Amino acid sequence: MNPILEVSKLNKSFGGVTVARDIDFVLDAGAMHCLIGPNGAGKSSFFRLLLGEHAPDSGAIRFSGDDITALRSFERIRKGISVKFQVPGIFKALSVRQNLEVAFQHHLHGASLGGTIRRVLEFTNLTGEAATHAGVLSHGQQQWLEIGMAVGVEPKLLLLDEPTAGMSPDETRKTGEMLHELNARGITILAVEHDMAFVQQIADSVTVLHMGAIFAKGSIDEITEHPGVQEIYLGAADE
Ligand SMILES: Nc1ncnc2c1ncn2[C@@H]1O[C@H](COP(=O)(O)OP(=O)(O)O)[C@@H](O)[C@H]1O
Ligand SMILES: [Mg+2]
């Protein structure tokens, strides 16, 4: 196996709240993996640690064999990590094309910028909406625009935080197909997701996070049948 990401003994607390507790996590290059867990489990915090928006209290993160624990976010992005966060990151007053220009402007120029924008518009099914203000796109189209903004510069690892939240079943299925297409191009995918039908559609395997720690890891069947996993979700629903 050829790991693209190796997290070891990662710890992070904010005051009294521990968001990462001795996390050991290895992701193989080419994988499609899902991270699940109840609200507040630390999934988004884990992504912020991976991107370098939070500095860990202890532990290490290796990407493509290099220790990136001390690198700044932009240096990690330059190495090939890209992320689509939970909160929308599009500029609603700008057109779809302008959003892509803003996302790629520091990486691409001239003909390669134009070519990449054309390719991303096609991939996200937004060619006909290039001049449309992003704010008037459907919710699903806005999410796809953001995925397009995250993959234009061909990352090696794409992190997606709840990419299908608020989507219709049809939009959700279409998003799964888009992620398979990206994975076929060689992009490793790690997604936080709640919709188990979507997890089923995209993931080879699943990791469960609970109270900042890895609770379980396995195939989708192993995880859905795991009595402890069912309990932590029921516990969360009781709160
Ligand atoms: N910057 C922060 N400061 C203090 N507490 C935080 C911060 N970020 C997250 N938390 C807390 O850490 C816990 C995990 O949050 P989060 O990573 O967003 O969980 P998830 O994405 O799994 O729902 C929550 O209890 C949240 O309130
Ligand atoms: Mg979250």
C-alpha cells in the first residue's frame, strides 16, 4: 500500500474541549474514504488540522511521505491538498466564471486559465451558467461550483466536508458520480458525510469519529452493523 496521508497521535484541545484525541489515520493513495460520526465528533476540526488552519498540540501529519505538520495552509495546498468546507465559500455576487477565475488566479494564467475554466464548467455541468450570478444557482449547483473551485488545479487529495448537505436525492447521486470521475483521474477523496446511501455510493471504507477519537474503522457493512456505532448515534440523537 502507498499512503498519501499518515496522521499519527494527533491531539488538539480548545480550552476544555478536545477535538482530536490521539488520532492515528492512514489513507492510501487512490482511496475513496468517508469519515462519519455524530455532530460535534470533531470531523470538521480534523479537516482544519489537515489543512493547517489549526496547529495540533502534539502529533504529526505526513502527506506524500513529507512531514507537513509545521507547514502553513498555502504550502499544504501547493503540495496538493484541497478542501471544500461545510460553510459555502462562493462569491454570490460574482458570476460562475468569475468565481472560477478568483479560485485559480494565483495558480494559472492566460491560455491554461481559460482551458481549465472551460474544463471545470463542463465537469460541473455549469457551461450554460458561466455568466449567471452564483447566488441565483440552485443549492446543488452552488455546491458543484465549489467542488469545481477545489479541483481546478488538480489536487492529489480532496477533502469534502458534508458535500451533499441540503441536496435532493438526484443531486446527491450526481455528486457521487462526479467524485467517482475525479477519483478515476487519480484524486484521492476523503469526505465527511451523513447520508449512508451516499457513503455506500462512494466509499471503499469508513472511519467513525467520536468525541475527537477514532471509534471504529471498516467496510460500510461492518460499520452499519457495528452495535457500538449505532449506540453513539442514538446517544447523540438523545441529547
Ligand atoms: N475553534 C474552536 N474553539 C472551541 N471549540 C471548538 C472550535 N472548533 C470546534 N470546537 C468544538 O469542537 C467540537 C467538534 O466540532 P467539529 O469539529 O465542528 O465537529 P463535527 O464537524 O464532527 O460536527 C465541538 O464541540 C465544537 O463546539
Ligand atoms: Mg462538521
